[in-house]
Amino acid sequence: MAKADPQASAQYRRNPGGLRGRSPTEIERELDQKLVAEGGWSKLPTADGNGVRYFDGKGGSVLINKGYPDGLRGSDGDLLHRGPYVKIQPGGIRVPLAGNPVLG
């Protein structure tokens, strides 16, 4: 297996707004190509089964999450976590996707 390229996600860290409002399915297809096929990253379902996680094994990850109807516990039911979003690490960057209530 090819060694994972930690820079494969750099374009998303530099311009997370390019993901804003796009469909989770479209993003997943793109990340399958850019991160897994071209960047050598791994892809697994999230631990809670609510999405997928791409990771480079060196601390970099991109998570596509379906959201939680009541938001995250401990976050006062925040709107961002109530709908689909992407989380980019390092940095804890969160971007709302199509269907997220933050987008109106």
C-alpha cells in the first residue's frame, strides 16, 4: 500500500469554504479520489456509524458526518451539528454541507 500523503488534505484546510453547501455524497466521491486513491489515506465508517472518516495515520483526518437531530450533547443543541457537516483535522474546522440548518 502507498504511503499516505499528509498534504493530500491541504486544499481543504486552506479553503474549507469550497466545501460549504455541497452534498455529502458529492464530497465523499471527491475525497475517495483525492484522499484515498491519490493520497493513500484510509477510509472507515465513524465509530458511531453516523458518517465516514478519512485519515492519514499522522493526525490528519477529514470526517463527513450526517449530523445529529438534537445537536451534540454538551453543545446546547448547536445548529451546525444538527445537519450534515465536514470536520477537518488538524484545526477542528467544521463546514456545513447541503441540508444543514446553518445554511438556512
